[in-house]
Amino acid sequence: MFTHLIVGAEFNIGDALFYAVLFLILMFGIKVVAWKPVTKMMQDRADKISNDIDTAEQARNKAVDLEKQRQDALANSQEEAGEIINKAQQTGDKRRDSIIEEARSDAQSLKEKAQADIEQQKKDALADSKNDVADLSIEIASKIIKKSLNADDQKALIDSYIEGLGNNESN
């Protein structure tokens, strides 16, 4: 079979033709058995890589979109938080003002009530002292005059005397 490789051997066309046909059959067999599956496998791999790249690109785009949505949501939540804080401050300010106004109103009413109580106590004290002075005056007058006046006459006399004193003091 490899006799033509030996130096000095003759070249045989039949052998060469046999080898050429054998080579073509071998190439056809390789094409049918190995080349098509290898080519198909390479094409499938290329398609898979292409699909993986497309999927990765879609996933990256989706991630970018999700990141943008997250940033927007974060910005919106910060705005909402700011609005909530502002509303809470305004509500707090209004509540503080109403509490202060209510406290002022309560203090004013307490002051007015205290003044009215003081006035009433003053009037009561004046009336009590007037009665005490009247009783004391009656006692003194009865001892001085040695005569007893009836109580209504004595009170009328003392009242007129006290009114006279009030008029003299105001002059």
C-alpha cells in the first residue's frame, strides 16, 4: 500500500486512483457522520450564546428600568416624607397656638373670677365690719345713754352715721 513512498518504486495510477476514491469516500463519511453534527452543534452553540447575550441585554435593560423606578419611588417617598413632616409641623403649630390661646383664656377667666371673689370678700368684710361697728356702737351708746334703744332704731342711727362718715372722708 505505501509502496510508492519507497524510493525507486514505481508510481501506480490504479493505486493513486484507489487512494483518491478512498479519500473522497472518507471525506463524504466525515461530512455525513461528523461534519454536520459538529456544524449543527457549533450553530446551536452560537445561537445559544446569541440568545444568552440578548437575554443578558434584556436583563440589564430591565435592571436599569427597575433602578430608575426605585430612584423615582425613593424621590417620591422623600417628597411624601417632607410633606408629612410639614403637615405635622403645621398641625403642631396650630395645636400649640390653640393650647396657648386656651391657656390665656383660662388665665384671664381665673383672673376675672379672682377679682370678683376679692370684690365679694371685700364687700363681705365691709358688711361684717359694718355690723360689728354697729353692734359695738349700740353697746357704747347704750352704756353712754344708759338707755336701751330698740335694734332697728340703733341700726338706722348707725347706718346714717357711717354714711355721714363716708361722705366726710370723700371730701
